[in-house]
Amino acid sequence: MATLTHAEDVRRDPRRWWALAALVASMLVLGFDMTILNVALPTMARELGASTGQQQWMADAYVVVFAALMLPAGLLGDRFGRRLMLIAGLAVFLAGSVVGALTGDVGGVIAARAVMGVGAALVMPLALSVLPSLFGPEERAKAVGVISAASALGLPLGPIIGGWLLNHFWWGSVFLINVPMAGLGVAACLLLLPETRDPASPKIGALSTAFTATGLGLLVYAIIEAPDRGWGDPLVLAAFTAAAVLLAGLVLRERREARPMLDMTLLARRGFLFNVIAATLVMFVLSGLMFALPPYLQAVLGHDALGTGVRLLPMMGGLLVAAKGAQPVVARFGPRAVVAAGLVVLAFAALLGSRTTVESGYGFTALWLSIAGVGFGFSVVPAMDGALAALPADRAGSGSGLLMTLRQVGGAVGIALLGSLLASAFRHRLDVTGLPAETAHTAGQSVVAAHLVAERTGSAHLAASANAAYVHGMGLVLLVGGIASVVAALLAAAFLPGAAQGAVRAEPEEDPAMARP
């Protein structure tokens, strides 16, 4: 077959390493795009007048679409050609980045982030699935290691690159930085990648995809809007009800399919289920923390955007060090002990962080951030590895897709739920006595807005109240994150298998090394 012959030629072609470099650029941009916006949100809130709820949507529009479309996007590549769909994904991601850079309002940014989520959903699974066509078995482990390192490296690079850009250019530059990297990826895919496909893959369920996207979107909408409208508001209740009906319909529909797109029966496997729960709760805590922390560092402690990015490094450093050292520790003590211990460390860090006060300063923050990074690394990597190892070889593809989807859902719900808790606590604690009703409402939108109002009115009391209210809300976010980590640790200790399960995965894209911390 011509495609296979071309693939064999590429495996002997020295240009395959240049193709890998292009894939690395694609994964790197996805990695730092998960964190680059967090540093930009306070600046965008100030310049666009975005409320806390709108900031949540800027972050969540990307994650919700990413989570909803990842499985069908992978199947599109199997059916119509992985190179074609990878190029399409990079092109869509590039287009969304251009729109995000050029738009001048909150709605445009949210729409651009959603478009970028569509592109990312295509790029993530397909960048991994083309590796077998580029490298033979003897080189795949090295290629997998390189591309895994790139996606992990993007997490700490995001805040630093974003901070530097915001200090030197306008906020749209955090979108524009994606354009050359995505363009490089498109060019390299056109010139270097062979086309591969798998006609025997499951059919793409349009109805299941619609149920997933709409159900998740409504769930996140209800959680984000509830603090403003009230949890008993008819629209919020209707959104919660519709989300529950759609997601329940998705589960029932997929259970009846002979070859489901979302294989929910895999959750009947204890090793898979409880590792997935652990990894999802870690993403829930991490996403909420990354949403809450940059405004604290910028608005409360007074650091600029670059300084904020640099001050997030203790957590990223702890995460990367722990992720690298997790496997030897698992080999010595077993995955159950390591995952549970990592979650306990994470819980301790979150509960310690919840003791932060306005006077604490950055030294205390750096301490609990470093501990949190270690907890993240020692919990999520063995949990991802254990989940994949619990799968039979013939279902590793669908299982890894389900795992990554649920992780993204955990991140989206973390931003929505913990961000809403933060917004409610801030608004409740903020002292706006003596301010006109409209000005008071504006100040309650976010800590950045409160500081802008305080500057305009010359009210030192309002600025101090905003700092105290925000730190109180962040403390509640960390407290909930600590409780979630304790629950996950108890579940891991009680139900995870005591020894690694050794299912053999034949394809490198299903290797646990692909798990992003």
C-alpha cells in the first residue's frame, strides 16, 4: 500500500527528526496555552473590564471545548487521515489565536478561546498518533520522551512567556505568540508527515458529541452564573437540569453502542476507575489554584505580569521534579502508596495555603506552592500510569481517550466551581459602604476592578478591603482543594491495587509517558 511504503521511507529519512521538532512545537504551544492566560487575566480584566465570571469563561471556553471534542477529533483522524486532521487542527488553532489577538472585547476573547479549543482537540491526540508512522520501534521510546517533555515544559513556560509579553506588548500578544509556532507545525506536517488512517475505528457519534459539548457547556454555565444570579435562579436551575439530562443521555446512549466512542464500561475496572478519579481531582485542584493565584500575586502583592510568572515557578519546579522521580518511587513502594501519599502532600499544601493572610508575603506562598508541586507530581503521574496499565491492550486507545477527556472535564469544573466560590466570597466580604450602587457593583466584579475603583475614588479603605476579601476567597478555594485531595487520598488508599498492573500497550501514543502533569 502506497501510504505504508511512504511511512517506511519516512522512518529512514533524517527529516523525521525535523518533523518531530514541529510536533514538539505544536505540543509546546498547547502546554503553555493551558497556563499563559492565567497570568494575562488580571491585565485583561483591567483593560477589558472583565468580571470574575467573564474571566472564568475566558479560561473555560478553551477547556470545555477541548474536553468535549477530543474523542471525536481523534476518530476524525483515524477515518479521514491523521495528517490532514492535524493540519486542520493547527490551522484552526492559528485562526483562533489571530482572532484572540485582534479582538477588542470580552465576547471576542471567549469566542477565540473556544475556536482554539477546537484546534487543540484535534492537535493533542493526532500529534501523538502520527509517531508510529515516523519512527520504528527502536526509536519510538526516544521520540515519546521528547514530545512528553515538550508538553510538560509548556506548563511552567506559559506564565513566564506571558508575563514577559505583557510587560512589553499589549495583552493580545499572548495569543499572537501561537501564530509562528502553529504555522511552523502546519508547514512541517505538509512537507514531512506521511498520511495514515484506520478505517476500522469506531464511527463518530454526532449525537454523542453534541450531548457531550452541550451538557458540559450548560454545566459550566450554571456554575459560573450561579454566584451572580443566585443558585435558585430559574435559568441556573434549568441549565443544571438540562446538563444532567444530556450527560445522562450520553451515558445511556454510549452503553448501548457496540463500539462506543466513549467507552464507559471501562469505569467498571477498579484500577482504572480510581486512578481516573485521582487524576481528575488533581486537575480540579490544579485548575482552580492556577485561576485564583495570579490575581493574588498581581493585585494583592503588587507584582507585575512577568514577576507573577516567575513567582509561579516553585509549584512548576516541584511538579516537574516529582513527576520525573515518581516512577522509581512507585517501583519501590507501589502505586497505591505513592498516589495516596502524593494526594496527602497536596492536601497539606492546600490547607497550609488556606492560612495565607494579606500580611503573609510571597515567602509563605512560595513554601506552600513548592509543596503543592511535589504533591501534584507524585499523585498525577502514577495515577495516569496506573489507569492506562489497568486497560486491556485492545482497549488502550479508547481508555486513554476517556482518561484525557475526564481530566479536562475536571479542569473545566475546577475553574468554574472554585472560581465561582472565589467570586461569591469576594463579593460578600468586600466593604463598599458609602459607594454609589453602580460603583459598588463594579468594584464587586473582581479584585482588579475594586482596585481600579479605589484608585479612581482615592479610597485606601476600599483597596485594603479588596485585598482582605480576595485573600479570604482564595483561602476558601484552597480549603476546598485540600478537602478534595483528602477525599481522593482516602479513595486511593482504600481501592487502588497495591501493585502495578502490567497490561502491555503496543502503541507509543498509549504509553503512560504521554501523561501530562
